[in-house]
Amino acid sequence: MKVAVAGDTMLGRKVADRLATVEPPDLFSGELREIVATADLVVLNLECCVSERGRPWESPGKLFHFRAPPRAVETLAALGVDCVTLANNHALDFGYEALADTREHLAGAGIRAVGAGADRAEARASAVLRVRDTRLAVLGVTDHPADFAAASDRPGVAYADLRHGVPDWLVDEVRRLRRDAGTVLVTPHWGPNMTTEPPAYVREAARVLVAAGAALVAGHSAHVFHGVDWPVVYDAGDFIDDYAVDPWRRNDLGLLFIVTLDDRGPQLIEAVPLALDYCRTRLAEGAERDWIRRRFTAACGAFGATVRAEDGRLAVAAPRSA
């Protein structure tokens, strides 16, 4: 199966304002939508709630609250999104009612959601997606913030304090899904913002998840893309937003990953260079594409992976043992 994996997708604030003036598909260029359409499945991190209810979550140090209108789901549907993870630090930005609305709006559009729910069991539950005679289990988890964590009697996110190791429940669930579903994608929201490489605890968590049976680990959170350590995509960067741009880290340049995957793991990992204009995303061009190629090649090289440019994409070579 071919799976498209995108990073942080924020459809609130100024993106929501733009959505009020354009058709939902137009938040992404036609050329990008055509590439996404070549995938059998599309999975991304939805870094906002979708609701018209709720009030900002009160927590010390929380500066940003992202809420998209129900119309935002039409954007995801037009892009062909099959599943989103809500396990992130914005799922509860407008409280429990807004989280419930988000899941309801997504379900109404036929989009599965993982990583957050009405209680701990729902938040930790996976989604099993089917492509012809194959299945992909998607599991979402976040390492921040702790006050968003779902409990047995409280809505929230699937929280795991990865700085202190991968919890037993997460290892056991990956093993179970490997046994029952075959192919497992774990999509963690991990690590701090605006870092150019994964911290040591994230690398260790990735190793544990792969050892437990994850065929692919595809993360997000940094807002800038990281390298690939087969079969781990540490961070895809942002997919769409209205954020201020760091001139050095270039969080306005991201990657869409197209992964050919089976129960043995990835057979091919390709990255499509993206440019995030203000509240709209398109394919990167010229100097933008060259900058992404250089950065990504160096980031992958740090893990011993090589990258080749081919037909506008960046293909990560599989290790000989894969």
C-alpha cells in the first residue's frame, strides 16, 4: 500500500479566515492535491480542534489556542484524508466540548481519528484502515502536555511521558496490533518545537516502538522536518499554518512523505518538498526545493541514510538489511 503522511496541519486562526473566502480544496495547490491523490491512504496530524463551541484552555504558559470551523473538515475530505491523529498539544485548546465536536465532524466526513477521545480507552484506541486485502493500524500518542491526558473518567489525549521511557501500555498495544492487524503505523507528537534534529529520548522511543512491531513511525511536533532513520520519519515539518517564519530553521518549508509499505515495513520512502505560503501550501520550487534537498540530505546522512533526487521527489535509500 502507498501511504501519504503529512505533519502538523493547523486550520484555525488566519487559515480559518482564508477558508471563509476560498473553496475548501484551495488551501492546497492543485499540483499538491494530485500527488496526495496517488496514495491509497492519507494520514496527518490535525493540530487544532474543529468546533464552534468551547473556551480557551487555561494552563500556565499556554499561549496559543487553535480552533477551526466545521468547514475545515471539507478541506481534509477534499484532500482525501483517511485518518488524523489528535494526540497533540492543541486537541483540547477549547475544552472537552470542542474535542467531542472535532471527533463528530471528522466522523461525519468519514475521517477516522486516533489519539484523543472521551476517555483513556478511546484516546488510546487505534484505527484499522483497509486497502484491498491489506490492513494498516494507526496509533496516535503525544508526550505533551500532561494536563491534556485522558483518564478513565475524563476526555483527553493518549499521553505518554516519553522522556521517562515508552510506557508498557504503548509497547503492549503495538505488539497486539502487529499480531492482529499486521502493519502498524505509530504517529507520535514528540519533542520540543523548532529543533532541527530529534532529541535522544525521541530516538530511544523510536527504537522501542520499532522493536515492538511498528512497521513505520512517523512523528511531528518540531515544526521543521528532521531526517529519516529507517523505518522512522522523525518529523515531517508543518503542512499548513499561519505561523511566523524562522529565517534559519525555515519552518515554511516542509515535506510530504509518500511511503510504500507492507507488513515487513517500508519498501520505499519518498519525500515531496513543500512550501508553506501564508495559509496555503504548494510544491516547493527552485531555491526552496534546493534548500530542502540539502537540509534533508544532511539530516538523513546523520543516521547513515542516503537521499537521491528524482522527479521532484527525495527518495531515501533503504538500508541493505531492510
